[in-house]
Amino acid sequence: MKKLLSILCLVVVVFTASSCKKETVVAPNNNVTIIKTVKSSDWAVYNSTSNTVDLNIPELDEYTNEHGAVLVYIAFGDNAPWEQVPEVFDGSTYSFTHNTGHVTLYVQNANGTGTPIIPDQAYVKVVLVDSN
């Protein structure tokens, strides 16, 4: 009886394992990447504790704004690593909002008080991920 039960279990395991089929679906890459240079003079005062810069991104259409994804990265100099926003860097907090045609970056001190330190120059990478 033990032998029959062992054989039955083995048959079930073999059929279960062989019936699994791994499928990999690769969607076409319809992502768009835009890199902008932001100088210290581009930042404007938003309120008493934060500054803002508006980036014109005409590739960010209404469909992508509503159904896709907008990823933002920032680098503080040539050959500096890309940091994904939101980010805290050197005591400053960076965040963003987006709407059709625009990505707006915000910077404020990490403690939420005082005037933030504006970088001399930063590179901003905006990646638009298509939902199709």
C-alpha cells in the first residue's frame, strides 16, 4: 500500500511540474526620456520655505499624464549619479508634480523651515512611461 501511495504521489508531482508553463511577455518600449539642465537662476520663490522650477515637457500629452507614469530623476553635476525624486540631498528635499506639458520641481529644506539651498546646476531626467 505504501508503494502504491508513493507512486501515486510521484505521478501527481510529475504531472503538476510538467504542466507549469513559464511565459514572458515583453511589451514594446514606448518610453520617452527627456533631460533638462536647470541652473540656479531658473528657480523661482514658491513660498517662504520652498522654491520651484517649471519644466516645459511637450512630450507629456494628456493621455500619458492621465494613464501613463512620470518618473523624475535629478543629478547634481557632470557624471553625478541619478537620484530618483522625491529625494533628500544635502539637506534639501526635492519633489515634483506634473500635468499635461509640464513637470514642476519643488525644493525646500528637509526640516521644512528657512530658505532652501539652490544647486548651481542640476540635470533633470524625465521618463514618460506609456501605459500601452
